[in-house]
Amino acid sequence: MTGLHFSHTVRSSHQKTSCLSMRWWPICFVVLFTAMTTTHATAQDNYEIQVYGADTVEPRSTMVELHSNFTVAGSKVAVDGVNPTQHAVHETVEITQGFNSWFETGFYIFTSARNGSGWEWVGDHIRPRVRAPDRWHWPVGISVSNEIGYQRRKFAVNTWTWEIRPIIDKKLGPWYLSFNPTFDRALHGPDVSRGFEFSPNAKVSFDINPKVALGMEYYGALGPVDGFDALHNQQQQFFPSIDLNVSPEWEINFGVGVGATHGTDHIIIKGILGRRFSFGHKKPQSIKTTKY
């Protein structure tokens, strides 16, 4: 999952590719600009707010992450039977296992706490992902994840969802760029008839020194691919963020999101704390950003 939705939702990559060439980058940025200036509708779940990068977890390694999100200003009443988000705390545990140099699988446990409701289990997702191996020498990082899972009806109108997330990223000196043109759909619930919906995510960051990067993350949910929702129903959110690259084993990210449309929660504070555990192979020798 990944981005602002259960079905929507940056791991950086330094890989390179044979059949893509740098001439595709202008096209990618045109698509990104279009995604940022157009716009989607549906409830915003805010459990894992993250733009993915193309790298996968190393073989015989496990990445454990805690996603902590607090909605400062969101919905104050239940809509379509879904709990309000105002002052909700969402904690998500993500466990990702690397199996080889190009394949990993992640598992998510979503929880929510809110005054008057106590702490509650929300649902679980599973996410296998493959990437272009380093030996292909592509000029950009490329990977694709498929995420499927269940969430309880009181937390989402659609109880089963599926997300397909292509991931394109590139490191250019101190700059890092990632674009996730995500497609998701409801498998069970009232939005099944909407088919696949387009939910682009993107990130740009700049290393101000070897351990600190400042960035801007974007999360959108534009609506069905055959006809986007009206602007006020779409989700558009921008997160100024900071990444602390303190060690190859740790991942630390913080951000504050501001919603730009009526269909978006207005202010969200998010944090990601991750720890990599490696078994039976040499630990990485230099800091390598895996997921923002």
C-alpha cells in the first residue's frame, strides 16, 4: 500500500537499464507535471504515506518499518459508514523480506486509535515486488509491486483492494527523483464498478549533506482511468519532508502534509522509522537509501 490510500499509496535505486534511454525522461516529467496539475475522489485512509523507490530489500535481509501518522485536520463525522479521521492516530507495521537480487515481499498490519474508539486492528495487506536486476544496466531504477489486502468496513468503503504500482526512480548527484504511476481498484465494495483508478505519487529530494535530504512528496488520487473525478472530489496532498541517512541499517523520514482539495484531509503529520536486519551476508558498506 502505499501512498495515502489502502489501494493507493520512495525506495531509491541506483540501478541502470538497456532498452530505456535518457530520452524518456522528458516524457516522464510531462506525465508527472500533468498528474500534479490534474486531479480523484474516495476516502483517504492515511495508513502508509510513502513514495516508493525501485530498490528491493537485499536477499537474506528483513526490513521492519513503523509508519506513524496523525491527522491534525480531517473529517469530523462518519461518511458512508467509515470512521472520521480527525485526530486519528494510525500505526502501520511493515515487514519486508528480500528473497533474491530482484524480488521481495512485504506484509502490512494496519491499526488505528481515536478518542472514544480505542486502539483497533484495521486490516492486512501483502505486497510482492520485482525489479530490473542490476546486470541489465538500465539508466533508471524500475520495479513493479502488486499489493492486495483486506480492511474492515468501518475504516474503508471497499473491504478488498488491489494496487499495481510501477516505480521509476533516478539519482542525479545530490538530487533524487521518483515517480509511481499507481493503478488501484476495489475488489469488493461499492467502488468495484469504477474499475482501475489512477493514483500518482512522486518525490523530489536534495542531499544537503551526506546524512540529510530535504524533499517534497506528492500524493494524488484522480479517479477512474476512463474519466477523472471532479477536482473538488479528488485527492491532492503535498508533503515537505526530511530524510535522515544516519546508517545503512536505518531509515528515518518525517513530513507534514497539506491537502489541496476538498476531498483530502487537510493536515497530516507522518513519520517512518525502519530497521534493516541482515542474516548470513556482508552488511552494506555505504548508506543506500531504500524507501522514503
